[in-house]
Amino acid sequence: MITPYLTFNGNCKDALNFYRAVFHCDEPKVLPYGDYMPEGSKTPPELLRTWVMHAEMVICGTNVWFADEAAPPKNGDNIKLTATVPTGKEATAIFDTLCAGGEVTLPPTETFYSVFHAAVTDKFGVNWNVVAEEMPKQVEG
């Protein structure tokens, strides 16, 4: 599945409200940066605390992802496509192929929601996220 991913610089909530009104969408699912603490982090930067780390909203039958990013997007850089595949192995293969002649913008990483999440701008200038649906194994302590 390919998912459109729109990025903003601190005004993602405004964009969500705007698109919700335009397309008469249901309430989006929103996770602010302040609700997620990366491993080794004590608190998010104050600026990011209320920004949107991840949001999802169905627009005209398509699930669209949204987020705020600290680096202001340039023209065209605010649209990404997210390839979501079942396994980390499939995600790795797709990512490695997209990297040929491209530029890695997020090295492969394991997150709380996936064994594989990475990003690349391919040789044609298209911005991609590659995400595995496979969940990481939880370590019991």
C-alpha cells in the first residue's frame, strides 16, 4: 500500500483542521511529540511538545498521514509517499532498491510501531518512507 504523507513546520494541526473542513472528514488520529519519548530522551524540545509527530485522516477514501518536521519543508518537500509492507525483510529490500542513486534521509531504525522505518529521496527526487507492519518484539524486564 502507498500512503501520501504531508509534512509541515509547526502548523500541522491547522492543516488537519483545514482539510477536515474541506473534505468533511472524521476526527483525525493525532500523536503529539510530547506524548512520545524516544529511548534515551527525557523530554522533547519545548518547541516540539505540541507539534504533531504523527496524524492520520481518511480523505476521500484514502488514508493520509501528516506530521510536523523541525526543518521547514521546501516546495515539493512537504509531500512524501509511504510504502507500507508486511515484513522488515520486504521493507529492507524496497528501501535498498530506492537508495540506488538516491539520498537516505532517515537511516533504517526500529521503532515502537515497526521493526523497520526509514526514509529516502530517490534518484528522481521523490521522497519515500518505507515502513514494515511487523511489530518489534517486546523485551520483558
